[in-house]
Amino acid sequence: MPRPRSSLATAALTRSASVFAALGDETRLRLVSRLCDSGPMSISNLSTGFAITRQAVTKHLHVMEDAGLVRSSRRGRESVWQLQQARLADVRRYLQLVSEEWDETIGRLKRYVER
């Protein structure tokens, strides 16, 4: 019988769902990767190498901003986007909780089968 999720895991899932939804797109994953590798970047720099318009890149960034993954600031006439490392750390902690739950469940299954 499955055990109910802990309130901590449930709260973490609720906070992390929007991030997983935002990262469920290849273009957004590539933008995150680029921001991880290069640090804060303008839209024009982020758009380089993508087969989509700057406006499309901006729309993707706004989805990620709504999920708390990135934020923008103004530098003169440009918007500069940067990754929110703390948000990624939150999601990493959630994945760790899920991993621990799986390890515990597999351990219980193993003990049951070995009896």
C-alpha cells in the first residue's frame, strides 16, 4: 500500500510544478543552459543561434519568469536576463525528496520479496 506523501513533499511539489512545466520545452531548456554557461544575457545575445525570433525567445523567458526561473533587469535600453539559482536549488531539493521516497519504497519492496 502506498504511503501518503509527507506535507513537506506535497508543498515542494506544489512549488516545483510550474518550474517543471516551464522546463518541459526544449527551447526553454536551451535558454537555461545558455544562462548557466554564460551568465546574464540580453535578448539579442540569447536569441543568437536560435531558429526563432527574439519575440519568441522573449515569450519563453516570460514563461520561465512566471515560474521564478529567471528575472530581467534593465541596462540602458536592453533587458538583461539572468537565472535564479535559488529557484533551481528548490527544484533540486524536491527531486532529492522524490529520489529518497523511491529509495525507501524500493527498499521496502526488496525486504518484502526477500521474506
